[in-house]
Amino acid sequence: MFSVDRQSFQSLSALALFTFAFLGSEFFFDSRIGLLISAEGVVGAQAMILGASVVGFLAYAPISKLAGGRRALRAVEAVGAIAALVTIAVAESALA
């Protein structure tokens, strides 16, 4: 039998919970957006969401370094809001 230390168990549990929540929300998104657009449109919408996630993932470290300290959270929130608005605008133009 093998043993897992507490830190590893907590990390694996957090990863499992995140994966479950992510896949559940992705399924919910797919089923809801599928009521509005075709299957090809759902794939396109997923690509836009994934692209926004990648941009956020890559931009988080530079933004928090540039802003520094307490302002980092505000800067990340502002950039996230702008990214969400741009994603919605691109999605609207793609669906039109």
C-alpha cells in the first residue's frame, strides 16, 4: 500500500474539485448556448471562451507584477472585466 502526505492529498482534492466544477460548468454552457445557436456555433463559442481563459491565464502574472501589492487585485479585476466585454462583443458580431 502507498501513503500520501496531507499536502499532496489536499492538492489532488482541490484539483479534482476544480475539474468537476469546470466540466460541469462547460456542460451547462454547452447545453444553454445550444438552445440559441447551431452545433457549429457552440464549438465557436467554446473556442472564444477558451481563448479568453488562455489570455487571462497568461496575463495574470505580468499584470500582478506591474500593479504590485494591493492594486494587483483591482488591476486583474479590471482587465478581466474588459476581457469579458471584448469576448461578448466578439461573440455578438460572430453570431450576427
